[in-house]
Amino acid sequence: MNIVENFDLFAPRLINKKELISAGHRACQGCGEVLAVRLMCKALGENTVIASATGCMEIISSMYPTTAWEVPWIHVAFENAAAVASGVESGLKSLRRKGKIADSDVKVVGMAGDGGTMDIGLQALSGAMERGHDMLFVCFDNEAYMNTGIQRSSGTPMGASTTTAPAGKVSMGQKTWKKNVAEIMVAHNIPYVATACPSYPLDFINKVEKAKKIKGPSYIHCFTVCPTGWRCGSDQTISLGRLAIETGIFPLYEVENGRYKLSAEMPKKLRPIKDYFKSQGRYRHLTEDQVKMIQDGVNREYKKLLNKVKCLEAWT
Amino acid sequence: MELGRKVKLMQGNQAIVEGAFYAGARFYAGYPITPSSEIAEESAKRMPLLGGIYMQMEDEIASMAAIIGASLAGAKSFTATSGPGFSLMQENLGLAVMGEVPCVVINVQRSGPSTGLATKPAQSDVMQIRWGRHGDQSVIALCPASVSECFTLTVTAFNFAEKFRVPVILASDEVVGHMRENITIPSPGELAVAERKKPTGEPAAYKPFIADEDGVAPLASYGSDYVFHVSSSMHGPDGYSNNNPANAAWRVAQLHKKIEMHREEIIITKTFDTEDADILFIAFGATTRASRAAALELRKQGIRAGVLQLMTIWPFADKKIASLGERAKTVVVPEMNYSGQVAGEVQRILGAGADIRKVNSYNGEIITPQDILKAIL
């Protein structure tokens, strides 16, 4: 059963006009992450409390004496956005139960970058999802610790060069495959998991709207282009996001109650990943063999995903 | 890559990496955090060329745990962090003390509490370094004030760690970490480099916690012929868990005694014009530099001022401070924290009657010579 029944009716003119993260923040030119946060806020609306981990989004939006946030917002320590969000959600629940506050619909959202979600924050995230809080957690994944100077994370893709996984004489840069946190969230048996990218704004907004309506935990993994860290032009944010999806290196899908569904944006036939690598400085050092090795990995993962979509269709 | 004598312009954080390599460190595990990230980046670039390992961990808890593991495997190991990360390392720092595991932790201090002013300096971890863990214990902490001291004190930190089987904390700060100066990197052999004592007897008879006369037990490596236990629980001489009160008392005392026994060697200080000083500045890290400028200014005005620099902050330089403080009419302690964490220690030594003036900065700004002069004039 679809969680949002009428989402075919969705159209750009219906998008919330109100900006809940205001202009004038300090994000880099062409930042894909703050664009994604803006879209997320539009979908969530005003009745939202956000717990944000340390990272770019905290630094650029909250530097004294200004703030870009128009919703209640708490910046927590690096590792515990999901734990603090759990506390906010439970606190509200307890006050509602006792009749001390109105029984209104407030969505609690935890957000963090790839480091704050996939590395230091994974334990807190797993705990929150397992306990089943009524909350949404969004990972804004720009594939490295961009805030502190482009150090690798477990979200950094194979072959990318970072300051702590530098490409050089003895290394091709990152030598491990990107950790698949969306799958780890699926393994928590939560009602809703999705991947998204602000290059497909309607798709992303739809997914946040779905997550908002769920009573229970949900997780969205949002792929966000970082021109500063990826060594690409700041005018390429949208096109690179699209290429990541078109090449299958970051496929868009949803998992509703364990059932996989590819998002409508996924092409029938994938483009070769070298199209995606081409304009990014972080991949410039890769040899043809290395690109082929990564292409094989992408093919393998995509096939696995298609199989899950297929076999779970039959199961439901 | 060759390690040889050369003059170089570099950053304090880079000099720490140079010092670590000079001391023979070949394992780094860490997690990026401002203002220490250059230490990770430099290690990541150069460690593979030296045949060492750079490992980026998922957080600071894992970083500290990994260097304990690597050290027990026999590699000289270190990590680097700043305030919030240092807080996360505390539990495992306690494990390193308990297991008597040599390792070096660099804390490039920044302003807090919590995330605080992430890019601004502070010296507010003095007490956390000493007392941040639960349980009764003793550690060594060193404090550089210049880029060249970043190098030499890192070498010293490794030497102390290896000699005394104890974690050593190098408490730098954002100013010293990011400042650039010329330094001369000594050629190999110029500075002493200590190695841990290895057991020589029969492997079956090896007891990892039976100290020699110097208060320190030899440490074997995991994977060698010596098979041994290290436990975070209270343990006996063989490393096996032991709840006997007499054993616990012996262990806790031993952790303190081995440091106490070598106090004279461990406590490093520098003095500038203190022989006849009426006004004595007691400083450490970045504030040493402002203190020296202030003292020179006072000398120009005919006031006898001198500076005592604490290069070792833990254990504390009680004796030195007592002898210099007795002579001085006024003692000034400039430090980048609110409560005067070092000033409190100085007060403990010199007594309530002493004229001790605190100069504190806790807004992320450094202390200038003028700030210090204001406290006296």
C-alpha cells in the first residue's frame, strides 16, 4: 500500500513557498547540500524540530549572531543527532500524554552529513531506529568530511582522492567501497527508507512528505554534490547529481515496509560511470583499469538492487 | 623518504608529525577534527612512504582504542585530536593507563565547552588532561610553545611513553598548531630516541606487570613468543583479573609510583631571567610567548621580571615553582581559560598569602603582552 495515496497530483506549484532555511547563509557556491536541506524543510513545514550534528550545515547556517533556521533547531555534538532527536520526540510524547501540551503533529528530524551518520553517528542512529521513535533521519551525503577539509569518511566512494586518502605513488585514493547505510537501515525493519538527490527535487520532496506522514522511524539518504570537495565546477551541482543517478553509482529507490521500489527517475539503461567521473578532480588520477574495476562494482551493486526489487515484488 | 638534518618552514602540527616520525612512530589512527586535522593529513600522506600505517577511524573512541592495540602489537603509535574528540578518548586513555600501554595523544586545544569555538585556541583542558578519566591514576602531559618545541616535545613524549609505559599527552593549542616558523630538524641520532624494555627471560615465566627497579615492567609484543593478558579490569602481576584488595592497592600505587620515581627527569621547564625576578610569569604553551614579550618590556622599564615556562604540565613542577615563587614578589599566571587551572596549582604550592595574579582569556582570543602588563601596572 502506498503511504501517500495521491502523490500523482504533486506538482511544482504545490510546493511550500515558505523558506524555513533562509538565504544569506554561508554555504559555498553551488552547494548541493544546502539546496537539499532547503527542499527538505519545504516538505516538512513549520511543525518541525531539527537536531543537527556537527558539520557543514551547522557551520554555514548558525554562525553568531545570525541563524538561517526558521524552525526550532538544536546543534548537538558530532555523534548524537539521532539520540538527541529521540529525546525530543519522547519528551514531546510524554508531555502530550500528560496533557501538558496540545496534541499537535510535530515531526522530529535528525540530520547529519555522511561522517555524522555513517561513521561517528551510526551507533546513535541504529539505536534510534531500533527503538522505533516517530522521527525522520536524513543523511546529507557529500562523501567526505568537507567541513574540516575533505578528509575521507566511510561514505567516500572507491577511488576518490581526499586529504586523508590522497592519491599518489602508492595509493589510488579511497580503497574501500562506500558503506551502504540505506541497506543497514532496511535491516532495522523500519517502515520507510529512501534514497534521494536534490537534482530531482520533486522526487526528494515526495519522499520527505511520505516520511513525514509515517508514525514511526524513517530514513532518507540524500546524495549531495560538493563542488569544493569534489573539485568540480560550482555550476555542475545539478548535472553531476543527475549523472550519479544515470550511471547507477547512486541509484534512487524506496523501501516501504520491506518492499523495494525503484524511483521513476531511474533510467532503463545506465550510462558508463566514466561520464560521471570525467569532470571531477577527485577522480582525475584513476587509470582505465581502476575505472573498470569501479564500473564492475557499480554493475554488481545495481544488479543486486534490481534483484531485490524483483524478488520482493513476488513476495508481496 | 630520508630523515636528515634540514631547516624548514613549517606549521606546528606538521612539526608534530615530523617529531613522531623521528621518534620512530609508524602507526597513526585518528579522526579529523579542527584544529588538529593537519596532523592526520600529513600522516596519511607520508606514513605509507615510511612503511607505516595511517588508519582513519569511525570516531575518537575507536582511534584511541586502535593505538592501544597497535602499541601492544609493538608499534610506536599516536593519535591527534582536539577538545570534543579528547573527551571521547578518555575512557580508553584510562585503559592505556591501566594496561600500562605506551602511546602518545596529541590534543590541539580549542575553545569549548562542547563544539565551542572550533577554530579558536584555548588552554582549558589542563585539568581534563590530568583528571578527565574515572579512577585513580597518573599521566604525563607536555606543552609546546613553538614550532620547534612541537618537534622536540613530540620526540620526548614518545620517549616518556616508551620508558614509563604510560600514555603521554602532548597538549598543544590552536595558536601553536597553526603557527609557522623555521625549525631545524635534527639528523638521526642527534636526539635520543627511547625504546620500550622488552622481556628477556623464559616466555612462560613472563609477568607483564612485575616492575623492575626503575618502577617499570618490560613489555612484550603481541604475536611474539610471549603470550600475555592485558585487562582493563583490576589485574595481578600476570595480567589476569584479580579482585584481592591487597593486589588492587599495589597496582594503583604502582601506577602513581613509577611516575613519582622519575619526576625529576619528567618535569621539564625553561627559565628566562628568573635569577633576580621580582615579577615571575608562570606560563605554558602559546601564552609563554606573550609572557616573554611582557617580561622584556618590564625589564626595559627597569622592573626585574622573568618567565618560568612549564614544558611539562603534568606532573606539576611543584619544586621549581616553590623555589622561584619564594623569591618573587608577584607571580603572574596568564592562561587561556576562565578559572585559572594552572594558577590554582600555583596557589596550592605558594600558599594563600602569595601575590598571585591571574590573567585569563576565554573568548577565543589569545592573550597579548599588553593584557599581561595591565595585570601588573
